[in-house]
Amino acid sequence: MTLAEIVKLPFYMSKKLVKYRCVVRPLQPDSAFGLLLPRRTTTTAAAAMSYSKSSVYSSSYRPAGGSVRFRPVASAASVYAGAGGSGSRISVSRSSTLGSSYVGGGGSGGGYGGSGGYGGSGFLLSLSGSGVVHNEKETMQDLNDCLASYLEKVRSLEAKNRRLEIQIREHLEKKGPSTHDWSRYFELIEDLKNQIFDQKVDNARIVLQIDNARLAADDFRVKFEAELAIRQSVESDINGLRKAIDDTNMSRLQLEGDIEALKEELIFLKKNHQDEVNALQSQIANSGLTVEVDAPKSQDLGKIMAEIRAQYDTLAQKNLEDLDKYWSQQITESTVMITQNTKEIETGHAAVTELRCNVQTLEIELESLHNLKANLEGNLLEVESRYGMQMEHLNGLLLQTEAELAQMRSNVQCQAEEYQALLNIKDKLEAEINTYRTLLEGGDEFNLKDALLESTMQTTQKIHTTKIIDGKVVSETSESKVMKRCCVARIATGAANVAHLLFQSWRVPGRDWSGP
């Protein structure tokens, strides 16, 4: 039913009016903000027609998602007419949605049974002839009660808001980043960094020592190879000298055999010579002849033989001495050379043995250094992995704390938006109450154009979604939706004012509007 039909309805109802009665029931509290809404009943005796229109606006707030959800607004209009106990009923119902962040209620109704009524935003306007002033006082009292309940609700919400702020502050003090004492972790991290730095320095020093040991081992290897080459050359020389010694010994043995043969031959020659001399002497002695020859004196054969023997003896002795001297010199030189070579061989053997011992010692030290290096590298990897796990754990705690802080900030922002919305509702309701009070007191003139002007409300719906997996913030999304709705509160106020004026001007004389 349109506003024009609502305004024209009293003219049509005045023609059918015969007898009317209005009974006002006690106000029933609304469940949204504790506003009082009327529960009305209209009765007729002979003929009656009633019209009623009610509308309820409701909304709900969901803090978890950060969005505002609205319940449908239901409004219904019905017309009932009948005479004598029989009648007919026509009803029209519709539903709409109001994009607002507060809960209110409004209803208007007029009925011909001796009463007319109007309800707006949780209060009742009842007109009954001469009892209008009394009903206005009751209405003002109801409005005061509604305002008191509303203010009580506002106070309770403010108290809840303060409690929530205290809880948020306590939660931030307990779990916020300002309450964490990271100094001991910083000291531990500094100690660990110093230890890691010391380990790196030790590792570098050990690597340097290993390089030095490797260079020393290379030097010893070069020296060993050089000494090995010298030893091999000395051994080859010794083998050559041994062959020379063997040849010299063979020559010496051969010369000794020749000397023995010459000695035997000399003895044999001496024996033969002596035999011949003896034979000649015996022969001379046996002959007894004296022969004198006048001739040159013959040579003495014995003397000649003695001279020859002496010459041969001297030559043999000289040859023997020369041979002995030569071979003695050769033997002496060979002996000296052999002695020197033997000493060199012994020295080489001692050097080789010493080098072998040094090489074995260096190999053992190198193996121990390799083992020490492997152990230190294993310890370093273990320390790095352990502290890496600790750092990952601390980073996880930090990310979890940051996520909790972000969630807490989001909740605080939602609470602040809710608080601001409640403040806006408070201001709007106070303005509406002041408007209704002014209209009831008759301080302003009603203008239908102002009543017909629609006021547009704009509601911004913000949805902030934070996705957290294993204490890490994976994604954050924010959505904003702007919803515009038309508010008909001023239209209902204008219609109520028109109905008020019409009922005052069409009042039937002599009838009691206040009911029994």
C-alpha cells in the first residue's frame, strides 16, 4: 500500500464510521535494543474496518568475519471489514531489506471502531478525542522509558567496550611483542655467533696447518725421491765396484799362481844348476889332469854362472817387489774405495731408514689431522643444523606472534568499527527521538514535500580475511562493498502527523475516544 493510500484512508473510513472503540494493550519489549512496541487490538460492534501496517528492521553483526549481515524486513498491511459477525479480509504482505547497522521498529495503523493509532520506532501514538493530551503524556513516558532503556543499553555496551579494551590490552601485554623479553635470546645469539666465529677461525687455522703439512709432506717426498735416486746410483756403483773387486781378485789369484809357478821354476833351475855344478866339479876332480895351455886365460864358468844367477835373482826379486808393490797398491786402493763405499752405503741406509721413519710419522700425523678435520667439520655441521633448527623455531614463534598481533589488530579494528557504528546509531536515534518529541509537542509545521523526500543511507561492508597455516600468514585479502538503501522513517513520520491532524478535525461530537 502506498503513502497516498495511507493518507487517503481516513477519508474513506470517516464515511463508514458509526461506532468505534479503541483498546490499547500494554507495550511489549523488542528484543533488539529493548525498545517498547505496542500490541494493539481493535474491536467493532456493528460494522468495522481496520487497517494495520507494521514493519520490523533487524540486523546482526558477525565479528569473526568482519561483515554485517542483515535479516529481511517484514512488513504487512491488512484491511478487515465486516458487519454483524460476518466479514471479509484482504491482506497484502511484502518483504524488503534495509541496509542499516541498527535495529529499529516502526508501525502505523488506523481503525474505525472508535480508535486510531500510530506506532513509530518502538512507541505508540494513540488519539482518542479529548484524551489526546493524556495519551501524548503516556507516549512521552513511553518514549522516556525507551530512551532510558536505550541509554542503559548504550551504557552496557560502553561497559562491554571498556571490558573488551581492558581484555585486549591485557592480551597485548601478555602476548604482544612489547611483553617479550628478547634480550636473553639476543645474548644467546651473540654467544652462538661468537662460537661460530671461533669455530670458523679454528677451522681456518686447521686448514692452514693441513696445507702446511701437505707442503712439508711434498718437500719430504721430493727429498725422499732425490735420496732414493742417490741410493740407487750408489747401489749401482757398489755393484760395479763389486764386479771390479771380483775381477781384481781373479787377477790377483792368477798373478799369485804365476808367482808360485815362477818360484817353482826358479827352484828347479837352481837345483839343476847346482846339480850341473856338482857334476862338473866331480868330473874335474876325477880327471886329475893338468893341462897347461899357452893360451889366454879361460873364463871362470862358476863365476859367470854365479853372476847370471845373481842377475836372475836380482831381476826376479825386483819383479817380485814390483809386483807386490803394484798389487799391494791396487789392493789398498780397492780396500779404501770399498771402505768408503761401505760407509756411504751405511750412511745411505741410515738416511733411508730415518726418512722412512719420518715419512711414516708424517703419514700418521696427516691421517690424524684428516680425522680431526672430519670431526671438526661434523661438529660444525651439527652445530649449524642445531642452531638453524633453533632459528627456524624462533622464526616460527615470531611469525606466529606477528600473526596473532595482526589478528588482534584486526579484532581491535572490528571492535572500533562496531563501536563507531553504535555511536552512529546512538546519534541517529537521539536525533529521531528529538524529531518525534518536536512533532508531538507541535513545535514544527509538517511539510509533505519534506516527508516525501527519501533519505539515503550508505553502508560500507568490509571483509578482511587472513589465512594462517602453521603459524604463518599466507595471504590477506580485504573487500569493501557499499550498499545504499532508502529510509522511509520521515515518510512514516509525515503520515503519522497527517493522521493526527485528520483525526482531530473529524472527531465526532459527543463520542468518547478514550474507550471504556
